[in-house]
Amino acid sequence: MLDNITEKNLNNVIPEDYKNRYRAIMDSCSEYLVKHNGNKHWLCGTKILTEWKECLHSNPFESWNFPTEAIARESFNERNFNEEY
């Protein structure tokens, strides 16, 4: 679930360890969401990865770790309805 923009952004991520973590989440995600504002979200177990369409720094990715998969899924589902995400 990587388009050309995401692939380009991922290739620019430093350090390499972050790039590998982000790719693992994308490759193993159980859910993927693209919002109308262009932000992309991946859910993988207890992790959520977001790629911000508009970002003021060089790494447009942000990730969160949750204590349980249920809490991660709840947070992921809330992103469907929250315009800020």
C-alpha cells in the first residue's frame, strides 16, 4: 500500500532504522486509511503510523504505540471522524 509519494518520502527517512520500522508497519498493516486531506494512516497491531501530507520538516511520518491492540484500533477508528487527522 505504497504510492510513489509515500515511497519517495520513505526513501528520504533518516536514520535507516526508522525507515525499516515504518516499512514493516506498512507491509504488515491490518488496516489502511487515506483521508480526504491526503493524510495516510496504517494500523499494525498496537502501532499506528501516519504520513502527513503537509509537513514542515523532512520526515512526514509519525507513529504511536498503544498498550493493547483494542486501544490502537479505537484510536485508529477515531481518525476516520476527526478532521485534524
